Amino acid sequence: MKGLSIAAPLMRVLTGGACLLGLALLLAQFIGATPGVSPSEARSRDDKINLALRRTAHHLLRAAGDSTSRILPVQRTGPHTFQLRLTQAFDYDTLPALLQASFRLHRITEAYDVAVLDCTTGQVQLGYSVTDLMDNQPVPCSGRARRAGCYTLQVTLAPPAAPAPRTHTGWLLAAGGLLIGLLYISWQRALAPQTIPAQTIPTEPADVNPDQVRFGNTILDLGRQTLRTAGTEQNLTYREAKLLRLLVQHANRVLERDAILKAVWEDEGITVGRSVDVFVSRLRKLVQADPAVRIVAVHGVGYRLEVRTGE
């Protein structure tokens, strides 16, 4: 019976803990599935690219001796492609360093390819990749003569790096810690002795034989107020018989002192103090000949009659 009483609350807590852990995992999965780049972040990236290209165009035109022409708006022609039209020729050899400095200023770290298109035909006239700069290679098409005219500066950036997957370690640790805490509390409660409050102790249980009560190898005869154990019969007083009967009715459970006083003495209009200890001490001596029976004091709480089977 004790094993069943411990297993029942443990099973309830295990079931609840499994549900709690499942909910934590679902929440962690939902958070981890949240897109890494929000619309506002995407707009901020486009604005930085726009500013970097306009800064580059400004310095290209100034180097060509033009400080008054209006710089046209940057056009986004693809998910990662941007174009800026320049209405006059510029020094292509200075473009790589200027564009790289502008991107660095606005913290644009993606790799990119650059193409210079003819405004009329749309054909590529010049171009290079940022990897050429990183490998300290000569910029392709540098030093070539160019005719005056309109050119479109086109920059194609690599897609932004996917955000690192969010780990669920924090959520798992929190859910696991809570589950362990609940298991520990339930385990301690299951192992703690069951106490019977005073108001729940019946003074006259319906299923007890009114004449004889057997426990261990001992027989309590309520009609004759005698106790027979190990072949010896002892006479009991009225209150000794009543107290022993109460202990037997709640065998292997802790009875609080207040509960004992209420059930054995208070109904008679008599209230005692240390007399409980005196009566229990006498009963303990009377049943000590039976190895299957023992009355144990629970410090600060009350007493427990222990009855072991199979002895």
C-alpha cells in the first residue's frame, strides 16, 4: 500500500512535467521559427545601400570636375540588385576604392559584383567582383579608354547570410529545472508520514469488531479491557483500552497529540497534558513482547503504531 501511495503522486507529477516540457519545447520552436530579418531591418539595409551608392556617385562626379549635376535616384531592379545612372563618363579606376569605402562606412558587409552598363543598350562595358579587391588582384578592365556618354552603375549584392539558428538551451534548462523541482517536492511529500488531523479521526469506526481487535500477534479485547500478547494477558484501564484502540485503527500513520487528546480525553470533559506520554509509555511496555508491533514517538508531532506483517 505504501508503494502505491508513493507511485500515484509521482505518476501525476511525471505526467504534468511531461506536458510542461512539451509546452516549453513548442514555445522554443515557435520562437526559433521567427524570421531573422524583419521588414524594418530590410528597409534599413536598402537605405544604407542607397546612401553608399549616392556617396560613391558624388565622389566620382567631383573627381570628373562636376559638382553641380543632380545625382539621380537609386533604382532597385532585383532582390539584391541596385542601379544608379550617371549622365557623364567617370574615372573607372577610382570606382573600386570609392565604392568599398562607402560600403564600409555604412557597414555593408555582403560580397558584391559591379557592372558598368551602357545606358542605351544595357550592355556591360566594364565590371569586377569585390573578391578581386580582397585577393589583391588587379581590377579587371582598369586603365581602358572610355568614350564620353551615359553609364549605369549596377551593384549586385550576395543575399544576406541566414541568421544563426536560435538554440533552445535556456528554455530546456528552465523547463527541466521546474520539472525536477516538482518531482523532488512530490517525492518528499510521498515519503513524509501521513498525519491525521484531530477533526478527521472517528471515535467509533463502523467496521471494527466491538469485542476483539487483532494487530500483529496481539489481541485487544475491548469488552473485557484486556490485551493478550505472547501468551500473556494484561488488564487495561478504560483510557488505555481506548487509546490503544485509536492507535490500532490508524496503524502505521502518525497521530497528532492534539488529535489523541480530542479523541480519548476531550469527549469525556477531561483535558490532560503530559498524561498522553505516560499512557503511551505503559502501552509500549505491554506490546513490546510482540516483535511485529511497536509504538514510535514522532518528535514534535505525536505517535505512530507500527504493525509489520509476516512476523
